[in-house]
Amino acid sequence: MLKKEAEVYQAQGEYYDPVATTAAYLELRDRDKAFLWLNKAHDAHGLLFIKARREFDGVRNDPRYSDLLRRMGLPL
């Protein structure tokens, strides 16, 4: 459902916050979709404050999180 909502917003040319979508998928405990949107968030605007945002606490031990930090040039 969240993906469908994002597609509708994008089709209408409206902004859809990928960080909010990431947080929603994390709440649903769907890490795969959360990382899909986390990467979209990185592509869209660089994920400022990624290491400080509490909504990402649940994935900090995931290797994909470390990989994303490396790609961003941030220390682990």
C-alpha cells in the first residue's frame, strides 16, 4: 500500500518523502522495503543526520546500513 501511495504522488508530480516511507516500513518490520526506500532517500537528498535519527535505530546492525554509510563517506 505504501508503495502504491508513493507511485501516485510521483505520477502527479508531487513530492513524496522517502525518509517517511522508510520509517513506515521499519515500523512494519519490513527491512527489505525499508532499505529500498532508504536508498531512494539517499539518492534524493543525501540523508542528512542519518546517524542521529532514531527511526533508523532498528537497522543499524544490518550490513546494508553499514554499506550505505560507506557509500555516503561516513564513519561506521
